[in-house]
Amino acid sequence: MQSISNNEQPAEDMTMDVDRKHRSPFQLSMRRFMRNKLAIAGLVVLTLIVCASIFAPLLTDYDPEEANLLMVEQKPSSDHILGTDSSGRDNFARLLYGSRISLTIGFSAMLFTVLIGLIMGAVSGYYGGIIDNIIMRVTDIILALPFIVLAMTIMALLEKVTIGLFIVIIAVTAWPSLARIVRGTFLSLREQEFVLGARAIGARDSRIIFRHFIPNAIGPIIVNATLMMASMILFESGLSFIGMGIPQPTPTWGNMISEAQNIRVLRYHPEAWIPPGLSILITVLAINFIGDGLRDAFDPKSDRR
Amino acid sequence: MTLKTTESSQFEATKEVEKEILIDVQNVKKYFPIKGGVLKRTIGHLKAVDDVSFTIYKGETLGIVGESGSGKSTLGRLLIRLLDPTEGKILFQEADITHLTQRQVRPYRQDMQIVFQDPFASLNSKMSVEQLIEEPLIVQGRLDRNQRKARILEIIEKVGLRPSDRQKYPHEFSGGQRQRISIARALVLKPKFVICDEPVSALDVSIQAQVLNLMKDLQDEFGLTYLFIAHDLSVVKHISERVAVMYLGRLAEIAPKNRLYENPLHPYTKALLSSIPVIDLDEDASKVKREKIKLSGDLPSPANPPSGCTFRTRCPQAHERCAIDRPELREIEEDHFVACHLYDNK
């Protein structure tokens, strides 16, 4: 037994060694991520939800926006798996199509926020000086205002909130926190010797930012962006729930739950609001698991091999 | 003894013939502003490099020695314009590069490179060895893709790495190996002048000699000129032809290596030399020659240096004049410069 394990051990080590060669730190992080069971579970769940939203037309025949006043607040039946809402729209169809809106808003708002935050933070952290001062004071002001109230105020002033507008409003109010993270990372990178080394070979600012700063700051950016996506889905749901978000008849999980503001629906039609509620919970949880997994994967100290 | 003199005179004779100035440093100063108060106004200056002049000849190695905080790294970075000098003039091959913008300096970067101290911090960990070594070539943009690949292979072999290492990442290497990557990165442009900013002080002693020998070999092969920065005299002795001693942003002494090690003039140099631990088998002789000079106190703050001679606060031979007059660097013997009032009469 002893001799067998002794023989096996070096062989395994050698394959490990060959395997490990030529892996960039990013690839190593991804491998660490793949070994995180909770994060993979989150990824699988999220993929399923994304698939359901993409293939929604195949999963249901109903138009989620088509009202049918003859079929108001129906109990679940073979025709309507989750019943119908107060306007006679099919709840199951709304649940599926609603995921499209929630995910689109979560993802695009995150992407847009990251874009603004990255540019602002990069400029601020790289150039410093007066530009840095101006950008940081702007973030101070935006951060001093409560995010939800600010976004709600802007939306209240607008006549009709479209999805595109909603995304822009979220991005405009949410970028400062990401800009600060990027700036902080850039400030610490600026003092590193390899950046001086890049200057010494005559690299331009753009090259230093894109080839040296961003690859080294990508970890915190990805982690925060992922967690931000979860909070943006929650934010959209919350606003839609209180009627400040995407207006009816467009289905979103948030405005589906808002049906439950009616005490009758709350009490006698749990099938109308529990599924969207659970969907929000599961989606946010899945994304947060992924975010946590990424955080561990990008933190070299978490590498316990 | 006779052998030695002939050797050194021969050496000097050959140098006389090809003494071509590569870098001329004239009264260079670098003051970092110290900001304070609510309005961040400049309330003082940190004199990192204070009025330093010297020349570096083509093909030689000039060692610069000093304690941490003496301004030697700052000086190195000034010479290749990673920092902007406050005052003075820097001539590279007779071209004034003192006030060039970063864009204007870019073509000169081909000819002057730097190897940093910390091989873990000076390489971008997200880039493979090939990307790291290729980057200078891409930035300078003189070669096409195939020429670049060929050049990388050539330099990788020269610094003692294997061609298969190209696809690896810095985290897969030891400190010594990483320093070889740094050297390859610096030399791939075929520069004329390389600043070695304590390239071996972060390495294990057993690796130090390897890397130093590699640098020496590469110098011979490519005809490089080195400015070799170190904090102790023993490493510098191995590689330099001339040695300069820096103290608090100023040059204390500069001389050919043998002259400096055998006949140091400045009290600071003497103290530094006496602090090198040696295993001397001939005990009696060593007792006579080497008296241990201990320096008391710490390096004074470069923000508030002592008046007159900056070394006077720790100098065992300080007298009244040292507090009043700042000693200038003067040539006491041929090629032997010292900034000390003890030699005023010579």
C-alpha cells in the first residue's frame, strides 16, 4: 500500500506541474472559481434562469401583456398554471417574460455602471491632481444623497420610465462607489515598480492603463460588478413594487409582486406573488454566490492547495 | 604589489584612449516639495539629490553606494528621466535630455534602460515572459512580429532562460530567475546604458554572484555602460570600474575602484569600508590596516540637512569649518574626487 501510494504521488505531482504551466493568473483564478461548489451551483441556477427567459416564447403561448377581463384572478388551472392577475394576464407568462426585464436591467445597468465607474475611477486614479479632486467631489455629493431617493426623484420627474431610461438612471446614480474602488486600486498600482518599468520603456498612458492597470484591477472590478448586478435586480423589483419602476403592462417580477398590495390577492392568491418573489430571491442568491466565489478566486490568499 | 601597479596603470592607459563620455551630469538637483497645511501649500523641500555632477564613460561601470535615503535611486531615475530634475543638466551622448517631455524622451528610451531592485514588484504578474520581453519592442516599434520573436529567443538564451519559459508567468519563477527576466526586458532593446538599481539586493546571497556575473558577461557582449546602484561596497567592488559614494543627496567621493578601496579619503567612505565584514586569514596585518570606524546616529533628514558639510554630524574628524562651509567635490589626485575639508590644503 505504502509503495503504491509512493509511486502514485510523484506521477500526480508531475501531471499537476505540467498542467499548471502556462496558466496566467487570470486562468488560475478561474480554476479556483471552478472548484467552488457553491459558486458553480449559483452559476448553474443563473444559467437556467437565463435560458428560461430567452426561451420564454417556447415555454408559454400567452402574451404577458394581453389583458383578458373575462379571466380576472383565476385560480391555477391547466390553461393558466399560475392563474391570472387582476387584469386577466397569464401569471406564468408574466413570470417568464418578467425575468427578461429583471435580468436585462440587472445586467445592462451593471455594465453601464461599470463603464462609467471604470472610466471615472481610472482617470481619477491615474492622473490625480485637479481632475481627481473634481471627480472625487462629485462622487462625494452623489454618495451623500441616498441612492434610492435620488433615483426615485429623477424617475418621478420623468413622464414615462422606459427600460433604457431606467438603466441610465441607475448607472448615473450608482457609479460613484465603483469609481472609488477603481481609483483606490489604481492609486496603489501607480506606486508599483512595474508601472515605472513600463514608463522606462516609453509606454504611453493608454498602454499603461489598458495593459498594466486594468488587468491588475480586474479582480475587484468583476467581483463588485457581479454583486452590483444582484443589488440592481433587487432595486428594480423594489421600485416596481411600489409603482415607481417599469410601469404596467410590461411584466417585471417587481410589479408582479405589487399585485399582492391587494389584500385579497395576498390572502387568496399566493400563486400570483410567491413565484416572482422566489424568483427574485433565487436569482439574487445565485448571483451573490457567484460574486463570493469570484472574490475568493481572485484573492490569492484564498488559494489553499 | 608590482603586479598590481602594472595592472592598474595598464588599465588606466587603455582607458585614457577610449574615454568617451556617455552621460554628463551637471549640478543636478531634485527637490521634492513637502506639502502641508489645509491648503496643501509647499512648506519645504526634501533634497533627494542636491547638486550632483559627474560623468559616466562609455563601456564602464560606475558604482553608486550610499545608505537608504541617500538619494541614489532618485539619481538613477533622474538620469533616464523617469523623474524630472529640479535643476541642472543631463547630457546623454552630448544631447541635452534634461527638459524633454516624456514624448520627446521616448526615442532615447531605446538606449537607456533600468533594472529594478525588487524582481517581484517590477514585473507585471499578469503578463507572460514573452509578453514582458516583447513589450519594449512593441512600444519602440522598430521591428515586425517575426523579428521580435527572433529577438526574444536570442535574448532569452543570453540571460540563461530556456525558450520553453516564454509561455510561463512570473509567479512560476524564483527571484533570481525573475531578475533574469527583468534583465532580458531591459536588454532586448539593445540599449547603450543600463541603470541597475540594486538588482541583486533582494536576492539570496548564493544567487547574487550568478546574476552579477551574468550582468558582467552581458556588458562585455553588448558593450554596455552600467550605473550600478547598491547600498554596500562589497557588491559594487565586484562589478565596477569607478565608484561614487553618496551621502544625503550629495557625492562624497568618486574614484577608480582600486584607489577608493585602497586609499579612501572621505571619512564616510572610510567608515563604509571598515563596515564590510571580511574573513582575513592574515590576522596581524588586518588589525593594523583596518580599524573599525563606527558611525553614530542615523542619517539626518534630507528635508532638513545639517549646515555646511552634511556629514559633519556623524563625522569623527569634523571641525569648525565643516559647520560653516559646504565642501565642494574637488580632484585631489588624478580621477579621485572628494568633498571634504580635510583635504583643503592639497
